[in-house]
Amino acid sequence: MLDYILIGLCLVLVGIVGLQFTYMFYLDRIDRERKKHVRHLERRVKRMTEQLESSGQRLADQTEILERVYPDYILEDEQWADVIDER
């Protein structure tokens, strides 16, 4: 009778170990997917940073052209505040 109890206990322990391995593989897969997602986000941030820098450079060039063409052109944020207050 003790042999059957020990065999049952061993099978239960093998089942628990199987569940733990399954969970460990699941966590490993989730970790790989998160790392892949982080790499994707890093590439996207890099691309968007480059676009922002090029847009800033383009804006600076356009502002310089406007200042040369219209010497009295002044870019001030206070003008926008006046426009917003009027509405």
C-alpha cells in the first residue's frame, strides 16, 4: 500500500514540475516579446527624434528666410496669447 502512495506522490510531484516548466517557458516567451517590443519602440523613438530635428532645422531655415524677406517679422509667442484672448 505504501508503494502505491509513493508512486502517486511521485506522479503529483512530476505534474507540479511540469506546470512549473510550462510557466517558466511562458514567462521566457513573454520576456522575449517585451524585449522585442522595447527594441521596436526604441527604433521608433530614434526615427521620430530624427524627424523632429529635421523639422526644427526646416523651421529655423524658414524663419531665417522670413526675417530676411520681411525685416520687421518677429516671432513672438505673446502674439498668439493676444489672439487666443480675443476669442
